[in-house]
Amino acid sequence: MPLTDVTIKNIKPKEKNIKLFDGGGLYLLVTPIGHKWWRIKYRIAGKEKLFSLGVYPEVSLKEAREKRDEARKLIKQDIDPCAHRHAARAALKGKSENTFERVALEWLVVRGKNHAPSYSTKIKSLFEWEAFPVFGNKPIEEVEHSDLLKAARHIETRGAVETAHRLVQFCGQVFRYAIATDRLKYDISTSLHGALRKVQRQGMATLTDRNRIGQLLRAIDSYPHYFPIKFALQLAPLVFVRPGELQKAEWAEFDLELPEWRIPAEKMKMRQQHIVPLSRQALNILEALRPYSQNPG
């Protein structure tokens, strides 16, 4: 006979477990301490199994029957309800652990091994200010191109068009990292091509007139003050490195016999050793610098 709410409410616990059957494998297990658990008994692949449907009265009789019917539909398709539940929970956990923010921070750690910490810090700051507030808490597979466009457009309205494009670029790298690590199917950033205003490129200030270049070089040669600065200015157009790399140069990095300057990887933006051939003019400047160096080689 099918169960009723009255029967369930009036049942008194006994010294041993009591099973009250409702039909279709569904029954209520009443424990000696009064707990009432919904169970469904079923067979799959020739084996008898039990599937928990919750606790009465949190799960009502009506809800327990609905859950039983859903489970029986799975069983008819040779799907184990227990395995199906575990898979659903695992998928939900995977979504909560693979939000855009978590994947982006993981990507920053991985890419940071090959780039300067200051550069990674700038990217992280851009994410924290512009991307995370908009879609950082979303599972990365649920982030839509409209989410990314919203964040980029917010930057664009401030006139920072290049920064908006940069955000899309970095987010695209995060999406491709997620694809490579089997957490995403495709990169949604590709659908934003043409959606933002074009960046108006402006050339960097430079001297192209031969006479003015000559004036600059003569001005450097006649610099009357601190000689190491003069030598650094003279070296700059001969070695074509960043000012910071030239400023932090050490005698141990130079081999004047080869002759070459080997800049260590940790001093380079791309974290790779950089070899600079030294011309005769550069060697002459370095030799002139020795008397002024605090750590001569």
C-alpha cells in the first residue's frame, strides 16, 4: 500500500530499523533514534543497489516520488543514478574551481616564469580593476563575449582604447590557456575582432635628419659633467639596449677579448640571455670608463 503523510508522521521508531515501502523501489527507512531516510532500491547491470533521496521532512513524500521517477528514467537508459549524481557534483565542483579569476591567476603564475614580475603585476592589476568585477566569478566556460565586450567598452569610454584592446588580448591568452588545460572549448575573444575602436598609432619621437643626429652626437661627446654618464650616452647608440640594462651593466658581463657583452637572463624582459657584439668604438669607450668604475675588472 502506498505511503501517506499521516502514516509517516505517526510512525514510532523501534529498536531496529523500519522500512516503509511506497512502490517502485521507494521506501522510508526509520532508524531507532527517529531519523527518516528516503531510499530507492534498484538493479543495474545485474546488481542490486541503494540510492539515497534525502531526509523526511526536508524531502516530502511528493518530492521523494518525483526523485524516484527521475531515477527510474535513468535506470531504463542503463544509467546508474548514483554515478550520475557523482558526475553532476564533480561537474559543479569543477565549475566553482575554474572561475575566470582562478584560471587567470593560474595563467599569470605560469607565464610569469618567463617574464619580468613587474609586467605580470601590471596584467594582474588590469584584470583586478576591469575583468574580475565583471565576470571573474563566472565559471570560465560560461563567460560570454558580451561579458568581455562590456569590460572592454567600459575602458574604451574613458578614452583608453589601447588598454581596452590589451584587456581583450590578455583575456584571449587566458582562454587559450584554459583550452590547453582541457577546461574550455573555444576562445570567445576572437569574436570581438572589429568590435572596438581602432588604436590610433603615433610614432615615437626620433631624429631622422642627418645634421641633427650629428649635433646630438657632438653634444654627447662634449658633455662636461659626470664622465660615467657621458660614456653611457656614448655607448647607447652602439649597443641598442634599454636604458635600465645599460645602467645595471657589470664588468663581469663583458668579455673584451671576444669581444661581447652577455646580459644575464634575469636582467632581460623576456628572461633570456642577450648577447651584444662590441664594436671597436664600444671597446674604446669601455676602456676609457675603467678609471671611473668603482668595481674595475
